[in-house]
Amino acid sequence: MKGNPVAVCSPGPQEVQQMVREQYTTTTEGTHIQRPENQCVYKIGIYGWRKRCLYLFVLLLLIILLVNFALTIWILKVMWFSPTGMGHLRVTKDGLRLEGESEFLFPLYAKEIHSRVDSSLLLQSTQNVTVNARNSEGEVTGRLKVGPKMVEVQSQQFQINSKDGKPLFTVDEKEVVVGTDKLRVTGPEGALFEHSVETPLVRADPFQDLRLESPTRSLSMDAPKGVHIKAHAGKIEALSQMDIIFQSSDGMLVLDAETVCLPKLVQGTQGPAGSSQRLYEICVCPDGKLYLSVAGVGTTCHEHSHICL
């Protein structure tokens, strides 16, 4: 860069001596001292508008410093900063302790979250509450999502244990295990199973009816050592639109009761006129069909065997 030349006046040796001499010369009346014509005056310091601007700048910095200091004191007081923490947040040797209700706007990562001994732990959100478990690579291995309409659990196995550590309810891809001594269904429609159910006992509540029903398919009860159906204070009723089959491969069918009623058996004949004994014998067809025949001195089943045809 180029600029205009500026003449700088620098005193010589003689001028310096002259200035020193004049400093110690006392001027009296009538004394006239001739000064050199080419004399330069030097002023040390900042004067004029530059000095006023400097003082104004220093004053502005001082005001900003005081305002910042006051804001810092105000923030420390409002946020309740202390040597042990901030506000309801306390830093202890076991971690962080938070008193009262808190709102988290972003995900919270923690190893353990628990409440005080005398209070419960409450997690709430306007949308949903999601708890994720991740492995060392950051992949989600388990997820619990509580939404406004559904509670969703995503994991390889879901298990509920008692306070003693006994499994009460276990679910995985293969089976559902209920570990309690009793499973009680209180819904008015009962329980609906789309596939088979394995259990040692099916029982209704006292003074309530027990119904096993298959509206559109068949109902099968299988057991390696026997199926026992008991009604201690009522009756047992089996209804079917088609056939009811009792089959025993190696044993027999026993009807042990004081009275066995078959009210809708086919009757062979009405009996001779004037007969009031109304005695009949039960006849069996080769295919197992039963029919009634009027009792006589001997069997009369062969007389009405056309019913078996």
C-alpha cells in the first residue's frame, strides 16, 4: 500500500540542549529570550474525543460486567444451585437423586431407576412410555411399550414371577405356561381356545355351571389314564346335533345308577289290547342300535328285528 509522505520533525543535538536550557531559565521583566523558529512541541497521552471514547468504552464494559454478574447470581438462585446439586437434583455417592415430579423431553439412559422406600415410582406420558433394553452393540433386545390403547412387550420370553421368584406366567414362541395352582376365568363368556388345552383339572366356581362347548367343530377329551367327569351337586348334560359316541377299545361301558332312562327309544309294538303292565325289554341290533319290545314269557326281540334293517 502507498500513502502520502508525512514530514516528521526530530530535534537535533543543539535543539535538545536549548530545550534543557530553557527549562531552567527564569524570565524576568524586560528580559527577552529569542526562541528558535523551528520548535516542535510533543504531548504525551490521549486527549480530546479519543479520551472521551475510551472512558465511555470502559464504562460500558463495567456496566456489562455488573449485568452479567447480577444475571449469574439470579440464575444460581432461581435454579437452586448448591454444592450438592441443582434444585431437586442431588448428586450422591450412589448416583443422582431427584425429588418431586420431573419431565424429560429427550430419551433417558440409566442403569437403574427406583423410588424412595416410602413412595411408589410413577412413569407417565401423554403419548406412550417405552422402555428398551440394548446389548453391547446397541441393538434392542427387549422392549416394553405402554400406549393409550395397548401394552406391547417385545422380547424372546415374557415372564412374571412372584415375590419368592416362582414363575407365575411365562410366554415364548412355543408355549404359554401358567405356574399358579389355579387359573380362574371370571368373564361371562368364559375362555376361548383356538387350539388344544392341556390341564389336569377343569372346574367351575361353587354353585356355577361348567360348560365345555364347541359351536362349529368337535370337542375331544383325551387322557392316558382316564377321563373323570363329576357333578357333586347337580347333573351332567351332553348335547349334540349329531351323534354322541362312547367308545372303549379294551374295556366296557358301565352305567351305574339307580335309574337309567332312555325315553326316546323306538318301540316295537304297543302290546296286546287291555295290557296294563307296560313291561318292555331292551333289544340291541348288531350295529348297536337299541329298541324296545313288549315283554312276554320269552324274548320278543326277534319278532321286531325289522327295526334293525
